[in-house]
Amino acid sequence: MAISVLVVDDSALIRQVLGEMIRTAPGFRLVGAAADAYAARDLVNKFAPDVITLDIEMPRMDGLSFLARLMKARPTPVVMVSTLTESGADATLKALELGAVDYVAKPKLDIKRNLEAYRSELLEKLQVAAAAGEGIRRVAGQRGASPERISTTLSVQGTEHIVAIGASTGGTEAIKTVLEMLPVGMPGIVMTQHMPPGFTRSFAERLNRSCRLNVLEVQGGERILPGYAYLAPGDRHLLVERSGADLICKLSDSEPVNRHKPAVDVMFDSVAEVAGASATGVLLTGMGKDGAVGMLHMHNSGARTFAQDEKTSVVYGMPKEAVKLEAVDEVLPLTSIAASLVEHIKRVSKGNRV
């Protein structure tokens, strides 16, 4: 059955370009193109598309307002079409918070080669979004009040233990949920979320405002400290290295792994090597298999490993692959991960050094 797609954009040229990419693709069916949210609403009611591409800046009603209403009335997979700017990043992160599955950049119309690569990316993301339809409806039903913060006070007086978190599609909200629940005094946390350059800075700033931990985008060379969470930048792999008794963030510009840079596997592998049993791994919602093999390496080196369950994942890809490899100690609903993580840290954190 062909995937039905609705294109919503106030630019006639963008509607034409995206529409043609979708209309000529095997396995896809373009059901309509709307210039504003009101026309989109009518087409959604008429065709019930499997997935929608949605512009953020539109007349009469902006894309974020339409998305919020859509997710309440008729949860549907949405891929945002965003400008790769700081303001575009902020708006896109808000869209992901409201329930969008993923995002693509506005197409660059000047170079044909760029358009071919863009078409491949767009179609892949539309396919994943359509497949995530049931997950979107489940997660939309769970969305609402923020989960309760853990009131326990941790006193991890050292840098020996480290937590590594990886995620992809649906991961911005999953990471936010976990971090917002965590108490002050957690061991240092390193994180990789598949994102382009620029977006990770906005994401780190957003997390820093909403969490009790200090969250920052890695610049390279940071000593990993308790109470801090370090996010890989959008165009570099994040590795953890040992410098004497300290653990240090290192950035690498090496080739993509699993088609991603940053890649979760690169981070997990480095943590397995330098921290062994003094580490904890967490793999959240995401498309594909990045992180599964790295989590196995962490597990085999003595680390405790957690994965998000299918019911609360937008896309149960990466966690599923890790489970298949028998790399996961506990598979948990998203809102249970933080508490299990804290309990584990309590058991293992005695005697850490400053």
C-alpha cells in the first residue's frame, strides 16, 4: 500500500518541488498540497494522510499552532520542513516537543546533485514517519503533564562513574524526559542525539533551561564532572578518553558511522573502553541500529545497560536492535528509566573520587 503524503507550505515553489519528489517516488502517493493551515486542515479531514510535511512559517496560522491542534484532534506523523538557522532550530525543537516525528531542511534548489541527495533523505524520513504512525498516536496519548522529578539527593563525590545516552528519531523529547527527572549530583553524562550542526547548541540550551543538571554542547577537552551532561555537537563524533584519573570529552571529525556523525556507537565504544563496569548505558527511541553494537560492547565490559521499550518509543529501532543482540539488562518505559538509573547509581557510586 502506497504511503499517502500531504505537503503543507506557503511557498508555491517548495510545494511544487516536494510534491514532484513524492509523486514520482515508487511506494508514495501525493494526496494534496496546501498553502496554509486552514487548507491543510480540510485536506487532512478529507484524505487522512499517512504523513504530512509541514512548513513552520505560514500566513494566517503558523506551522507550530497547526501542529499543536493536529496532535490533539488527529495525531498524524509530521515531518517538519525547517530552515537550518538558529531561529529555525528553536522552532523545530518546539515542533518535536509538540509531536513532530522528524525534520528536513528546506531544499536547496540551485544544484541538481543536492536535490537528489535531498530527495533520498526526504523519502526515507517520510517512510519512517509513516511507519511510526501507531507510535505517534501512543505517544500523543501519553503527552501532557511533565513526569515527576526524582526528589532523592545524590552525593556522587567523584568522576569515576559515567552515564552514556544515545537516541535518534523521537529522541529529543525522550532525552528531555529522562534528564528533567534526574536529581542534582548525578555522575557525568555524555549524550549523542542525531542532529545537524547548530541544532545541538539550541537543544543543549533548551535542556539546560529545563533540567537541574548543567547541560552543554561539547567543544572538546571538557573534564567530565558530576552534575553535568555533555551533548555531542551536530558534526562531530563524541568520544570519552582517560587523562590520568580524569575522563575527558574528545571530538572526532572521522567518517560517519552507521551513516551518522555524531554516532552513538562511537561514543558507546569509547565509554566501554575507558570506563568498563564504571559506566551505565541508555539507548532511547530511534530509527536504525546505531548504538546497538556499542551497547553490546558496554554490556560485555561490565556496564549496566537500559533501553526504552516499544510502547513508549516513537520509533522502536535502535533499542530493538540492542535487545536482539542481548546487550540490554533492562527494557523500561521512558518515564521509568530515570528512577532505575538513580537506583543503580546509588548502588555503585560509593567511594568515587573527586
